[in-house]
Amino acid sequence: MIGRRSLRGWIAALALLAAAPALSEIKSGTEFLSPDMRRQQADETRNPAFFWVEQGRELFSRKPAPNGQACISCHADPQQSLRGAATHYPQVDAASGKLLNLEGRIEQCRVERQGQPAFGYESSELLAMTAYLGSLSRGLPMDVKTDGAAKPYYEAGKAFFERRQGQLNLSCQQCHDGLIGQKLRGDTVSHGAGTGYPAYRLEWNDVGSLHRRLRACSLGVRATQFDYGSPEYLALELYLAGRARGLPVETPGMRR
């Protein structure tokens, strides 16, 4: 735990350390892991999140009802047909104009194409499906659109990132631009690229979504925790993905 005096000094220092880095300087979350955790993340037999990937692969091929269609009925050979798909999310849905992340697209397919009830954010099924589809893009560079229809969402996410919030009056930018590489409660402050989610976090002893991590950050600065899949976190997710353009997808990642 950080003592009250230390916390005050740390907050005061943040006011001086928020210069935005060039996009080429932003590093993936893996760069801030210990060497052992990097090896564990890369090893499918040691990374616990691959249990979720396996579950997602099974769900993808399973009929949701006796007469229903499995995902693989439309997306044959997913290792080829969906390779790279996750690099383009979040994206604006052309029909509705809404911003969808990968979780939202899966839920949309499940409800509108399969005629089934949504899995629900942070359910084991949706985490598994997202982890599986994300893993198909592992190693490919992020390439989201931030112009055109996506621009208003991107600008909203940028404003969220830069806005001071909560009782501690801190912005995302102050930590994730200004204190890179510093230690906070045993963890190393990173650029917050989000390219490893859904990820297995040691503190959760579980796999969780990026929005679960964002809610934890909001709680950490004693600010409003928005709902999973909320417009606020979706816009922030797009902004983070835009900052991460060119960085490889690491799903399923491992984090402290």
C-alpha cells in the first residue's frame, strides 16, 4: 500500500509528467512484463488464458440450439477467414452507426444471426469467444479506423483519456503518458495499449475484458465506474486502439 504522504507526493509529481509521447514511442504491455511472465504469456501450455481460447473454439463450432447455426457455418476455416479481424476493432457498424468492439460484434451475431440471447458482458462464454477470435490475430498489427464515421468516437475517447476525474483528480494520461516504467503497488505503469485483452491477470486469478480493467482504473482514482460496454469505455477503447496502431495483437495476454 502507498502511504498517504507518499500518495500525495506521487499525485503532485503527476501534474508535471503528462506529456503525450509520439505514437511510435508507445510500447505494448508485454514490454513491461518480467522476463518470466513474457515467456509464460508466449507459451500456450503455461498461459492459463488458453483454456478460454479452447472453450471459445469449441463454442464457435457448436450449434447454439438443435436447429440453430453454429458460427463456423458462416465463418468456415476461421484461422484463415477471421485471421486479422480483431485488428480492426472497435469499429463503427455500418448499419446502425454504433461503435462496436469485438465483444459487441459477437453479441450482435448471436442475437441477430443465431436468434439466441446475448451471452452478457464478462460472461465466461463471451470472454472465451473474444479470446478465441482475438487469438486468431495474434502477432498482427492493430489497424483500427479513427477517421470518417469513427472520428467522433475517437475524439470522445481522447477527451476521456485526457480528462481529470474522480476524487484524486487524475487523468488516464497522467499515468499512462507521464509515469511510464514507474512502479505502482508492485505493478509497472505501461502505456495502456490494451492489445492483450481479454487477458489473464494474476490479481484476478481469472481472464477478464479490457472494460473490467478500465473499471478498475476508474475505481483506483475514485471516479465513476461506467457499465461494461458503455459508450464512455467503448470510445476510450477506440482511442487506446488508435494509439496502439502497428503494435501486435497479444490476445490472450497475461498481466499482473
